[in-house]
Amino acid sequence: MSFGLGHGKSLSAGEIGLTMDDLAPMPDAALGPAGDPSLAWIDPRGWFEDASASFELEIGSGKGTFILEQAQRQPETNFLGIEWAREFYLYAADRIRRRGLTNVRMLHADATEILRWRMPPGIIDVIHLYFSDPWPKKKHQKRRVVQDAFLANAHRALKAGGELRIVTDHPEYWVWMEAHFDRWSSAEGVDGLRFDREAFTSEKRAHGAGEGELVGTNFERKYAREGRPFNAAALRKPA
Ligand SMILES: C[S@@+](CC[C@H](N)C(=O)[O-])C[C@H]1O[C@@H](n2cnc3c(N)ncnc32)[C@H](O)[C@@H]1O
């Protein structure tokens, strides 16, 4: 099947791509108030040649520019990109496959659901969330990735000392994010869990970021051309 994004070429996810059909079904015993959530966990580190390598997750990879560059320049780390739009998932996976990278997998899924249900605790070194859809209409804000439930699930899935890195161009979504970050990085945290909030310093910049860029994604480049300012943060799970 070919998509407009592929400029008429036929795209193939090959061994890079996984879909929900590749995951074991959710067992009923994991669900409900008396369910055991651990029965639904799938360890994605097992999808890579070296399952013991450090492991990073990108949520909403779009055309895959960040993950492609980062994985190439950080070959000792395994990267999983989760993208729910099929045409972008396929486009990114095809690019990675053609580059011959063995340390990247792309999953066609809702990343918030994967984090909520399928990700075992304490396995991720870094979660990257760049230019997440802002859903500006009030009635759509529940679709935003950044929510208390998401932060709780990210906290659970991160290793101690691991971090969630976020960049956005959207001023109103940033206000929303900061309100969440303030509570999550307060002394009491949220439901007993907390993050240390850190600046997005130059050591967190993506390897493929160009002059004046933080992460070098397609949306960063597009919005930079439009002159939009960006905001960024890193939330570290205390060691
Ligand atoms: C605005 S684009 C940014 C893409 C890329 N990160 C960049 O900076 O160029 C947001 C991307 O996140 C994807 N996305 C949004 N919510 C998602 C979710 N819950 N799970 C997986 N992908 C998601 C969208 O399909 C879209 O490709």
C-alpha cells in the first residue's frame, strides 16, 4: 500500500514495525478492580538484539526524524517510537528500515494506552514527548497526552533517575503542562509520587538538532520557520 507521504513509493515497516496484532491479547484477569495488571505487561526490551541495553521511548514520532537521528548517533541505546497515525507510523518505520538501524522499533498504537496497560515498571531511561498535539478546544483537552494519569504511568514506567522530556510550541498547552508539573514537582507530589523538575539544558538536546534547535523534529523546524517560541522541561523520577 502506498501513501502520499511516501511520494508514491510503497512503504514497508519490515522488522522495524509492530502493530497491536503483534502483542499478546490483554488477559481478562488483568482487568477490573480485583485484576492483576502485571498479567498484561509486555517487555518491549525483548524486541531488540540486546535486551539489556538502555531503553528510550518516543511518543508521537510523526515522520520519525528525531528517533532516526538519535538512534543512529546513540547505537548503544534501544529506541521505541509509538505513533498512532498509521501513515506516519509506516513512513517512520520505512525510513528506519531503509537506514538499516537495528536499535529502533516502531509500534502503531496509542502510547498512553501502552504506558497505562502494557509497560512494565521501572524499565525506561528517557521518555521523549515533542510537539504533542495541543487539542486547543476545551471539550477536546481530555485528549491531550499530558494528564495526571499519563504522568503517573510515565513515573511508573521510568527507571529511578529516568526522565520525561517535553518540548512544545503551544502557549496555552504549556500553561496546562506547567500547572501539572508544578503539582508533580511539589514537595508532596501527587498521590505520593513526585518528579524533580529540571531545565531542558543543552546536554538534553537531541544529537540531530541543528543550530538553535532543541530536538530537530519536523514540527520544531516548521514552527521555527514561523518564528514561534518554544517551551521545554524535563521531569526526573527521583533516584
Ligand atoms: C504535532 S505531531 C509532532 C510529531 C513529531 N513529534 C514532531 O515534533 O515533528 C504529534 C504526533 O503525535 C501523534 N500522537 C498524538 N497522540 C498520540 C498518542 N496518544 N499515541 C501515539 N501517537 C500520538 C500524532 O499522530 C502526531 O504524529
